[in-house]
Amino acid sequence: MRYVFSTLAQKQYERKVNWYLRCRGKDFERSFTKNLFSTIDAIAQMPTIGRIERQSKQCTYRSFLAHPGCLIFYVHTATLIRIQRLHFSSMQTPLSQN
């Protein structure tokens, strides 16, 4: 099963990766990326693994914890997983620069 990122999820991923590179270093960024994509691969093997967040006649919106502090929200069909958005805990956001 293949997967795609929505525009929002792609932007969220890129922003977090750039922040990790600047603030936590290359090794942490690699660990985050590896964990995220290995989780997406696991979801591709069993798309119903995630927790149901919302259900409608058209689709079931699910979430799954990919990395400490990172939730993946997705929907799926028989052949495609669409990563709708990523949610990061506030503990990982950078401190304001006042």
C-alpha cells in the first residue's frame, strides 16, 4: 500500500525537521525521520491499527503515535494511506525569542 502526505502534513513535517536540525542536531533529526517513516510503513501494513478519531460514511479518520510527541492523523482506502496532518506536543516547540 502506498502513502501520500497532504500539503499541510508535508509543511508540518518540513518545519519540524528543520527545527530539529537547528535545535537538536542531525542525529536527532535522523532518529525522528526514521521513526516517522517506519511507523508509516507499519500503518501501510495494517491501516486499521490507528485509533479512530472520527468516522463518517465516506472515511474513517485515524491517529497513531509515531514518535514521542508526534501523532500521525490519516485516512485510508484499499490502496492508499493519506497522511492528513501531524500533531506535535508543545514540549517540542522552540521557546519564543523575546
